[in-house]
Amino acid sequence: MQAFGVLDAEGNAIPGLPWKSIPQGAATTVAAAFDTRLNDKPGAYLSDGTEANKERADHSSDPANAEKLWTVTEEVIGETFTF
């Protein structure tokens, strides 16, 4: 984590970075799994436990990018998935 600039040489967190507590860090995953308001929004982008589609990067919802990623993944692992 030192290489990413988030920990110092002793393994301590660099002050001033936007650290979250464990509950804050888990909130988005818990919301994705259990928030019934998201039931009709599959694929919604979540941030800090709430829907944040306006923050989503355009490339992350591009079907062509998804297809490329799927194909490359199959090639790397040497297995084809059919549905």
C-alpha cells in the first residue's frame, strides 16, 4: 500500500485521505444486497450506500466494453461460458 501512497513506511495510514470506518466501508455492499428501493434498478451505480448513477463513468456502462472484457476473460482463463 506504500506504492499507492496510502500507507507510510511503518504501515500507518497517511493522514488527510478520505478513510472510512468499517461500517461506512460496508454500507454500499449492504445497500446493494438489501435495499429494496434498488429492486427495479439492476446495474445501478452505488456510492456511499446510495444510488449515484450520475457519478458513473461512461465507459463502465458501454455494452461493447462489457463484451470485450467478457471475451478477454474467457481467453485468459481458457474457458468459454455459454448462457
